[in-house]
Amino acid sequence: MAWMWRRFCPRREFPEANIRKDIPRVRQIAFYGKGGIGKSTTSQNTLAALVEMGQKILIVGCDPKADSTRLILNTKLQDTVLHLAAKAGSVEDLELADVMKIGFKGIKCTESGGPEPGVGCAGRGVITAINFLEENGAYDDVDYVSYDVLGDVVCGGFAMPIRENKAQEIYIVMSGEMMALFAANNISKGILKYAGSGGVRLGGLICNERQTDRELDLAEALAKRLNTQLIHFVPRANIVQHAELRRQTVIEYAPDSAQAEEYRQLARKIHANGGKGTIPTPISMEELEDMLVEFGIMKSDEQALAELEAKEKTLCGVA
């Protein structure tokens, strides 16, 4: 397996130089977010709503889990570019029809995939897949290209949609949880790094509700600190899980539900947001912690010490 990986994605270089420059102008957006935040679920429901609006869409899954298209295709997992390349011998031996499947209302679906655990770099898989798709016409005749990207670590490969000016608008899926906020801030740093050399901008934050304390207030405050907008607050609803169990989006499973309308609202907001992205202003870890203290999510050192002393006094009194 290792030799196959090296054959179609050599370790010594990234093949960015081969990227097509004549891609027709389309809206290229990307959904980033920490693992487990609901990024892929949110993106697929939003894209299902966009296709209802008459938009032609290509999904490029850039997460090694390869779950960026399962709800659109109503299947377990789609075969990835790297998996198929390994079977064929090299990526040059593939045809576009091998790696691209058609899902809900004509949405085109691809997954970059990743190498066998412990072998190679998953980020290179993103580069290999995007190059292959561009060179073979996958970007032709679409209104939107949507990248679904792992956002815990913005390494060179996973940052390619940002670094190579592929995605013009980045939407960060987050919640009121500490690590989701940290990831959103970290992704903003990656956007800032490449904003000066290209057209990439932060389109906004999407808060996927986890029902933490003051979640909406905190999401709005973080958006303001990052010089962006909270583009939508997606309420938590069990119907999302019911649809996922059936490998469907809520748009397909329960099109008349209140939750489906939430995703349609988000889709309309994104559709109207073209060209309105901003250069983010990420904050330090200390500023992020101060904000959590300000909103009562995290106790200050003084509060924590006072509570500890009170507990000790109570225990001594009981003794």
C-alpha cells in the first residue's frame, strides 16, 4: 500500500503547479470545523437546500473520514479518489466517472480520502484529488463547489482550498463548547495568513447548537471579535439524527419540518453572501479564555479558588 501511495502522490513535492488556471468562475465555498461538530451534516443539509434553489453543486470532501457526501448519496461511504487510485495503480489510471457520483437532485459528489493509517499524509490526498478533479472537468457546469474540510489542524494539505485560492468563502461550523471556539479561532488564523495573497475571506460562523450556557450570545460575541458575522444559529433537533440514521438530509427526509426550514434559511443567507466576506481578526488564547470568563462559561482563578476554599471549609465542618 505504501508504494502505491508514493506512486500517485510523491512525497517530495506537492503538484500545485499542475492546477488548471481556466476554471470557469463559480462560487467556491468551504465548510471548516473541528471533528464531531456536525460540519458534514450541516454542509450537506445546506447544499441540499441550495440545490432546491436551482443551483448546480459539486461537493469535494476533504476529510479522511470520507463522510462529506453520505447523506446526499444515501449510502454508507463513497469510494475515495485515493482508495480508487490505489486499486487502479495510480491516479492517472482513473476516469472522472470512477470518482464522481450523482446524488440528491443532481449534486455531484467526490471524496478525496486519505492513506492507510500510519502511511503518508492525508493532506496530500486533498491536493491529489483537487488536481485530478480540475484536470478532468469536474468543475465545469456548476454554480457552487463546496469543500468539506477537517478543521482541527489546518496543515498544508487541508489548507489547500484556502492557500491556493480555491475557496473564496470560508464558513466555520462551531458551537459554544470550548474546543469548538478554539478551532474556529485557529481556522481564522489560517484564513488571515492567506488572505493577503489571494481572495479568500471568512464568510461567517455557523453555530450548531449544543445547548451550552449562553451559546447564542457567545457565538455572536466571537463573530464580532473575529470581524465576521454569525450567519446562522442552527437549533438542535432530534430529527437531524433521525434523518442521519436513514442516510438522508433533513431536506430530503422531512422537507416540511421546521429544521428543514432552518437549513433553507442558512442556504439563502450563504447565497446572498457572495463577495461580502471579511479578513478575520483572530484573538489570542488568553483573550478567548477572558471571553469565556466574561460570559460565565469558565470560572476565573479567583472564583475557582473561592469555591475550593468553601468546599474545604465545608469538609472540615463535617469532619
